[in-house]
Amino acid sequence: MGTGKKGENLVCAAVSVLLQSFLVYCKKEGLLKSESMGDGLLEMELQPQRQELTRQALDLVLCGLESLQKDHPKEMKILYKI
């Protein structure tokens, strides 16, 4: 995603903030089952019991990511894996 030194790319920073906010929200609401983080990687497994709340939060994050992709198509691409 983009070029430059770590911490200097605004699109990368925006993506990070959106995803980290989702992670914090899921922890706060007890939606998180497990997590794994690394350099440029965030994997989360969510509790299945509260799917509606999880879906609403994820929709918000996806809306932000899709907006970023629309504004910066050369710097990021969303790939959906089902």
C-alpha cells in the first residue's frame, strides 16, 4: 500500500485507524474471540453470538475503506474473500 517510510503514508495510516478502531470496539463489546497482529497484518476471529452488532460495525469500517479506495485507487485495493 503506497510508498514511503513507515508511518508517512496517509492512506496506510487511515486504513490502520479504521481497522484498529474496529478491533478496539470488538474488544469493548465482547465480540472478539481471538486476534493476531503483525507488521501490516490484523487477523480477527469474532464471536458468533452477536452477529447483528458485528455486521453493523463491520459495515461502518468497510464504508470507510471503500471511500478511501475510491479516492486513492492507485494506493489501495480491497479484496473480498468469502
